Amino acid sequence: MPVDVNIRKGESVERALRRLKKRLDREGVIRDARAKRYFEKPSEIKRRKKKVAAFSNMLRVRNENR
């Protein structure tokens, strides 16, 4: 699905680019492109997801204890 950003009347190109970058970031397009740049073995994917989940869980537990 393509991401479109129309330049509004009186809007600078820099501001439109900024909106485009924000939309791409929100939809995860850049993150997906970087992740798909190189092949990652299924075991590496599982290891990375497990590490992210453990970190998120640690943050959640830390915030609950406050």
C-alpha cells in the first residue's frame, strides 16, 4: 500500500517531507525495509523477539513496582 502525502496550499516541501517521514515511521515501512535488508535465520528472529519481550516485561514490572 503506497503512502501518499499531498502538499497543501502554502506548505513548504520540507514540511511535507516531515509529514511523509512521520507517516512512514508510524506504519513501520522503514523498520520493515531495514529488517528485510539481510536474511535472518528463524532462530535469530526468535532470539531477537524473545530479547525484546524480556526487556519490555522488565520495564513493565519496574513501572508496576513504583
